Amino acid sequence: MPKVIGIGHQDFEKIRENNNFYIDKTNFIKEWWESNDEATLIARPRRFGKTLNMSMTEKFFSLNYMDRGDLFEGLSIWEDNKYRRLQGTYPVLAINFAKVKETSFINTRKKICQIITNLYNKYSFLLDSGKLNENEKKLYLKVSAEMEDYIATDSLNALSDYLMRYYGKKVIILLDEYDTPMQEAYINGYWDELAAFIRNLFNATFKSNPYMERAIMTGITIISKESIFSDLNNLEVITATSEKYAECFGFTEQEVFASLKEYGLSGQEQLVKNWYNGFSFGKRKDIYNPWSVISFLSKKKAGTYWANTSSNNLIGKLIRESGAGMKEAFERLMRGESIRVELNEQIVYNQLSSNRNAVWSLLLASGYLKVIITELIEDTGCIYYQLALTNKEVRIMFSGIIRGWFSENDSYNDFIKAFLSGDIKAMNIYMNKFALQTFSFFDTGKHPSVSEPERFYHGFVLGIMVELADRYTLTSNRESGFGRYDIMLEPKNPQNDAFIIEFKVQDTDEKELSDTVQKALRQIETKKYDTTLIAKGIPKNHIRKYGFAFSGKNILIGTSS
């Protein structure tokens, strides 16, 4: 009989005791231990088993579980006598920053200090152990949510020392979701303050700590070394392109297909593959999203399970406010194409608003993009990545984000109706209302859309792409005839009209916007942008051509057919 599927379980002990569905990832323990790395930082997308693997590692090594070998019976790690003897033999400090999501530095610092205080409370027996002198006892009692910086940043180092004295063995330190407070700091504007505090805490805990045996940190991103890891030259960093631990987080295709068979879902392999496959770690290209696979096994139908488990506000904001180049790249991704970029997998958060490659790095680390090809340019040492959206679930998620930009704007919805019906007068009324409301919406504040309308119209293109995806194939900036058109909509139903749109900003020698419209329409004709559509058998009288002229927040639309 199949095991009970429980959604959201992250405690290894409970999963094993309750006989819940579990795919054996205990080889991670062996691979990590035999790597002999002093401090390991592993980045994986959310809901990819990081917390469960950390819980598993804690229960395996912790002296508090020295008599709990039953938790590992029947799993791969228990087949090795060496590891049976290793189970339950180390003091372990297990820390989790997942709930540190405050809007100010003061509250974030308090929350972190309270987490450390809770650890100290857990080991309060040390005060009466005879292992601490009077000064150390006084310091121990000063640990609180309000403790001073000199105590806070050294607190985990000190606790490691006390535990080593008591147990006679160095401490294993596990820190899960290390980057959650850092992301909140970036969003809420207190990055520099928190980075300074975390840098000192991490240096004392993971570098200048002679009482530490080994350590693991997990998170979604690898924050740049200059930000918080500047002194940690002992850190082994594992990113999405690293070979280590490639199968330890997420499910392999073999594991997924075996699970489908176990739960009577044979025949659903291709459906599940389309929706949830596509994640890649190192050279493994067949990694599935665990959260969605487990949800599918439970509900027996496909859906956007993983994509809807957390807020995507940061991702949406970065794309919406990006320049025309990034929006154009995103148009290609939404069409199922790939892009070629140079990126650094270490995230520099304060560059996210100005460096598009930093955004691609964040999207890759977060699991929204997958690596198709990696290309090393030997002459320069630069690494280029061919990236694509990970799978159907991710594409649907981004469609939802883009649709959300426009869903409350009645002018946009009215424009789409007028656009399809060919009502030029209504198109002009609604487009000008829409532009007035949304030019600033697509701004970053540094490069206003009024002076760079391409930022606006590529956002507009993304909106059309999502709104009309069921009826049209939309392409932009493609060659046809003797040039590159701005937008082309090819109907999926041959009975419907096709569309070509050309955007123009009013030049100083054009007295009226109507002159700019005519210039756009002439370009469509002289460059023969309709060549591609005609070659596909679409009659000329079924190809509508629109010129969009911009002057500040004013727009005029005209047509030649």
C-alpha cells in the first residue's frame, strides 16, 4: 500500500514516524561528509527539500538522536556500517532564518537575536555543568533579543565552545534559509545595516570558530562575497551549475516516474514532465520540482502548485521596471525561445535595479530559468549561458504576473477589444487613457518611459502576448521583407486577421503626430513587413497595419487598411 502523502512536511522525524511519502535523499549525508569541506553553502530554489535535508542531517548527526537509528532503517545511508556508527555522535546547532521577514533592520536584528536566544535556552543546562566560569555564565545570561552587537555576533561561536567542552566533540552547524532576511533587507531598504551585522556574525560563526567541526548553509541565492562573505575563504559554494549534490535536492525523472507508478498514475509521465521537469543542477537536466510532484500525486491533477507558494512581487517588479532590452528578452522567453547571457551566479542585490545580468542570475537561482547550454570563451574567460523558462508551470506563473499588471486597467481591456474590432477612434481614446495611467508604472525612476517609450511599449507587448496568446502568435523585432518590424500578430485561426504594428517617436521635423503615424505606416509598406505573413498564405486584405506615434504621454494610432 502506498505511503500517505502529506503536503508541506519538512521535519524528517515526523515523516519517518508517520510513514509519509518520502524519496530517499540520505546519500546527501554521505556525499557531504566525504567531501570533507569545512563550510558548505548550497543554493537551491524554494520548496526543493532544503529544510527537509537539513532536518535529516540534524537527526543523523545529533547526539540528541543517538538512539534513533530507526529513523534511517531501510534508507541507503543505513546500508553502510561506517555511517551506522557515525549516527548520533555530534553536537549539532540547527538554525533556521526562514521566518525572519521583518520590514526594518531593528526588528530583523531582534528576530535573529531571539532565534539565537532560543538556542541558548535549549542548552541552559550548560550553566550548571561546571564547564563555564563565572564570566562566561554572565555572558551566557546576557544573550537576549536586545543583546549588544559584540555579544550577538560572537554568540554562536561562544555556544560552539561551550558545547565542545561539555560533549568533548566539535560542533556541526546547520543554518537553513540564510538569505531570507537579506532579501527582505533589499526589498525594504536596510541592506547595508543588515549586511554589516550578518558579515560579523558569519565570520565569527563559520570562519573564526575553532570549535566547529563542519557547517552547512542553505538558501535560494548565493549573495556576493563582498556583501557578507568577504572573510569566509573556507566556504565551498554550490550553485545551480555545480556538479556536487546535483541529485540531492529535487526529484530525478526516475524517482518521479517510479512514484507515479506507485500511486496508480502510470500514463501521466508526459503530462508531469511538461509541467514540472526542466530544473538543472550541474549536468543533470531532468530534475523535477518536489512540491508540485507531491501535490500532483495527492490531487491527481496538474496545477501551478509551486509557483503559487510564495510572493513573486520582487520578480514582477524587476521585470516590469526593467529597460526595453530586458523586456524584449522576456518576450522571447515567453514565446518558448532561449536567450544568451553572461552572468555571475553570485547575486549583487544592490545591482538588481541597474544590471540586467544580475536579474537573470536571480531568476536562475530561483528556479524560474534553466540552463540549456554553457559556453566558455577561452580568450576572455567569460561564461555565457543559454537560458529558457524552466517549464509550463513557470510560464503560467509569469503569464499571471504580466496579466496582473493590466487586469485592473479597464482602458487596456477596452483597447484590446477596439484593437481586434478595428475601431481606430476607440483605440486612440483607450490607449491614451492607458498610457497616462501606466507610463509611470513601467518606470524605474531613473529612465522615465516618457523619454524612453520603448520601455512602455515592450511592457505593452508582453501584455498583448499574454492576453491574446490563445488566438495569436506574437513576435517582435523580427526580420521580414527588408527590415525588422516592431510587432506582428499571426492568427491561429486562418479566418481571423493578422496585425503588424510599428512604433515611432515624434521627430523634431514632424509638426504633427499624424506625420509620425504616416512615417510608421510608410515604413511598414516600403520595408514589406507583410512578406512573412503573405508567405504563410494570409491574404493581403486580411493583414491590418497600425502606426503608433509617441510624443511624451500622448499617443496617436493610425491605419493603412
